Amino acid sequence: MHPAISLVAVVVEGMLSGVEKLGPKTLPETLIAPFAEVGGSIFAGALLGLVLVGVFKFIMDRHQIVVVLIGMALLGSALSQQLELSALLVTMVMGLVVVNLHEDPHIFAVLEDIELPIFVIFFALAGASLHLDILVANWFVAVIYIVARGIGKVGGAFMGAHMSRAPEVVRKYLGFAMFSKAGVTIGLVLLVQSRFPEIAAPIIAVEIAAVTVCELIGPMGTRFALVASGEASA
């Protein structure tokens, strides 16, 4: 998760709590809390990452590596909960440190054996929070969000490629290969559900609808981009 997301999450949480509790200490605490959470999460993630790098020097077995990674992820999540840090940011920084400091940058590939059931659990937990009546009531917002995201992907990719003087095929077709969304979105949906339950229902409804639509059209967009750019045959 990008640090800005964690920063926004803490600011929103402070704003929501501030509506109910106003006082001389509320504003300073609200301003300091995001930076404390982001800084603490980065520090904790880096520390856990360094521990992992040291542990992996003594572990070579693939199954043992999986067990250690899962255990460290759970440890990072538990510490984040106890210290009021961002579990997503902690684990992200932990992975960043391991990938850049460990002699094998592809060490996380061992998790490919178990990633499918993890994704299934993520989608099941998120889907269990979706209320169709709320989605129906917010269908227009969902449509605007999905369309605006698509325009932003295509337009943003074109502008970025143009500014970086990328080849013409990249400018034209890169955005169409970026429609899909799932993993990080589901994690953030679960974060919203746990941290902002008072506003979670419509956000979850819109996001799950967007994930469903984008996962349906995403592969088609990617195929179109690859074929149209000449990178793959029809």
C-alpha cells in the first residue's frame, strides 16, 4: 500500500472521530497521528524485513520459507494492531526490504503455491460484506466511478507515455491493459470495513461492483492491447 493511502486513512479516521469529539487536543492529535502511523509502519516493516533477511540465510527448504513468510506476515499484522499501525504498509515495507536486500529477489515466488486460496478468502470476505440493496441505491455512483477510472487509466497512460516519449504503440494501447483490479483493492475494502464501519457499506458496494466489472473487461482489454500493439498474435 502506498504511504499516501495510509495517510489519508488516518486523516479520515481523525475527521470522523472529530465530528463527535471536539476539543483543544483533537486537532494536534489528528495532524500528528497520520505521520506517526506512517513513520511507525515503515520502521516496523523495515525491522521485520531485516529479521527475515537474516533468517533466510539459514533456511533453504521451500516449505520452511513459506511457513516463515506466513508467520512473519501474521506477526507484522498482530504488531500493527497492537501498536495502531498500518498492517498493509508494514507488510509492504517488509517485502520491499527482503526483495532488495536478499540474495534471491524472487524468494516470494514460493507463495505462488498458496496464493489462490488466499485470494479466494479475500474475495469471500469482501463479498460477504456486499449488500445488494445498497449497491442498487448507489448504482449511478458505481457507473461513474468505473467509467471515470477507465478514462483515467487510458488517458493517464497516454499522457505519461507521451511525456516520457515512449513509442507510439505504448501511448495508444498501454491504458487498455490496465483495467484489471483486485488484490490491493480487496485489501483496502477490508481495511475500510474494519476502520470506518459507519461509511463502509456504500464504499464496499461500489468497489466490489467495480472489481467485478474490471475483472470481466480487464483480460479483454489486455488482449486487445497486446494484439493491437503487435506484441501477440490474435
